[in-house]
Amino acid sequence: MQPSQDNDELLEAFRALSTPLLSDNLNREPGAVGLRPFHKIEGVMVGRALTVRTRSGDNLAIHKALELIKPGDVVVVAGGGDTSRALVGDIMTTIAASRGAAGMVLDGAIRDTGTIGRSTFPCFARSAIHRGPYKNGPGELNVAVSIGGLVINPGDIVVGDQDGIVAFPESVATELLSAAKAQEKREEDMLKSIREGTYVGAYAK
């Protein structure tokens, strides 16, 4: 089923919000601890999760996922947090970008960070290492995965920026968007009062 125009507009609305705002309004649950962006950041990554579970240091399942990419997918890879071998490099990120992916999120390592760091294609990972991957499997696609403590299901909305990654089901997106915008307005008002010298108190953060 193709996303409706309304759903596309909903996703686009999240590009104007930071992950801290979203995290605060997701009950500050654990999420994607230890992952960071390796790309040249220009804006916010937003898309739907295409999930991959693979054994440590093996990227056969990721190659299979690249064949399934639909425009707007974020390829989310549960690699067990292993950093002894890179799961992807610039060739695989370039393939993902060419097929319309919105980004890649890997609970594992990457390589070719010089090239990836000059690209605006979003790539979040745990670390970098030059050692290449195995290609033997096994692996699973479109299953629930845990990424640095954050459970992500196939089709969940994934948002990433310089502060990290959050993910949530589309069923809560409209309510979350409203709550995050309201918090953003409160924080803007607070910063304005600080600049104007009228700030008299704070709410618990």
C-alpha cells in the first residue's frame, strides 16, 4: 500500500522538530543509545523503518534489504552493537540513496567515513572501523529489532538529527506532533524571557 498524501504531509511535519522534543514527549523512554551521525547533516532525517536483523559483522541480510527499498524507507539494522567489522561502507550507502532511501541506522560499525562524511545521505552508526564484513548470513528482514535499547518495528516512523534517533508507531504520530509543537512553543517563550531579562522560573525538564 502506498502512503497517502496526508501521511506524507505528517512525515514532513516532523522535519521541523528536534529529536529531544520528540523524546521528551515519548515519556523519555530509552532509545538508540550510543549511535551518532556520520554524514554531513543538512536537516532532519524522517522516514519509515525497513528493518534488518543480522549476526555480528555480517551484512548479507543488508544486501537483501537494499533490493526491497521503497522511497522514504530508513534501513534500520540490528547488528548487535558489534563494532569489530563494518556492516556497510560508501558503496552500500550510495546504493540505498540511489533507490530512494531516507537514510540508514546501524547498531554496529561502518567504514569509508571520509566519503560518507562528505555526503548528506543520513547514516547513523555506533562506530567506524576499516575491517570488512562477512557475507554468510543468517539474517531476517521486516521484524522487530532493538537498536541501542530502542525497539523499532517495521513501518515505524524514524527521525534522526545531530542528537540521535527516535522511532515511534504511526498511530501516535499526530498526538506526538501536537505535544512536541506545544513544548517547542513553551521553550521559545522561555528563551525569549531569558533574553529580555523577565525570566522568573523554570519547569522541570
